[in-house]
Amino acid sequence: MTNQLRTRRQTGFTKYVAALGIAAVLTVVPGMDSATAAEPPAPAAKSVKTHVVQANSAIDRAIKKIRSHRYSGARSDLVTARHHIKAANSGAVALIGAQPTDPESDELPGPPAVLAALGLDNRVTTRVVPLFKDMNRSRVVYALRLTIWAAQARRDTVLNRVIALPAEGDGDDYADGMADTLPIYSREVGVIAHALQTFRLTPPATAALTDALGRARVAEAKMNAAYGGGERPASQR
């Protein structure tokens, strides 16, 4: 890939991610829809953006309701969040390998959609973790556990699909953007580890966060192995 082409694609990443309100340093289970050649990239890209926004809004509502002790409504919002988390990650996977719809453009829809989904997954995980503190309502703990699992498990499928791309082929289109996200994985591990060490937790909450920490560490190791030897994250340049 020429430096000029790489620069144009990186500019595309920045514009798309900025439009979603996602920081540059920004978690699929069996049955997730796979990409098909017939799927139109432009509508799919818009769909990913929409689901990211809706998932963020649902998490915002759940946090507010838990803080005001409206637990039934919070659980409902977490169900909504999980729906949009699934859809955002599925949409990102569908765009891996998709070509630009505009023949005049060289900006692929897949890389920015993947970054948006990964940013959402991390954001959901790190925002839900604090809600376990002092939470003794078993149904709320279970809903929180399912929400973190949904984000981390679906992220894992996205990561596996991108990492499996040939480094000298399609994978090169994702490498810089993926390397820029490396700091979020260590921060996620830190957030969960801190919660386990300092929060007052029920046994089910401890089990949920212990599982989440294991998944976060696997993702961190996987990303460091795949992209840790490449370009430094933007925050370290």
C-alpha cells in the first residue's frame, strides 16, 4: 500500500470515528450473521452507526435508573443495549472485506465500522463494571453480567475475523487503526481488576467480574500479539 493511499484511508477512519463521537484510543456468539458479498456497504455502515448510538443511549438510561433504584426499568434498558451491541458487531463483521460503493473513493467501509464496534464494546464493559458495586439484587447482577458478556464475546469474534486477514493483503487496511486501540484493552483489564480488589461484591457479582477479567485479558493478549509490534498507539507518538 502506498503512503498516499494509507494516508487517505487513515483520514477516512478519523472522520468516521469522529462522527460517532468515539475517541481515537477507544467488548460474537455462535449464530452471528456472517458477511455476504450481496450486502450493500453504505446502508450497513449507517446501521452500525445507528446501533452504536442506540446502545450508548440504552446504557446511559440503565445507569441512571440503577442509581435512582428503578431496577426493573434498568434491566429493560440493558436488554435493549444487548440487542444493539449484537447488531453493531454483526454489522461490522458484515463490512469486513466490503468494497467502497463509490467507484471514485478508496475508503473502505469495514475498518471504521470495526473501530466503532470495538469502541462500543469497550465502553459498555468499562461503564457497566462500576454498577456491580454494592449491588445485592440478583436479577440486576445477572443482567449486568449478560451485558458485559455480550460486549466481550461479540468483540472476540470481530477481533478474530480481523486478525485472521492476511497481513500483506486486506489486513493491512486495518493494521493502523487496530494498533491505535491497544491502550483500551489494558485499561479494561485495570478497571475490572480494580473492581474485584476494592468493591463490595456478592458472590454472583464476583463470579461475573472474574469471568469478565479473564475475557479482557485474552483480548489484551490477542491484540498485543497481533498489533503490538506495529505502529505505536497515537497516544504514544
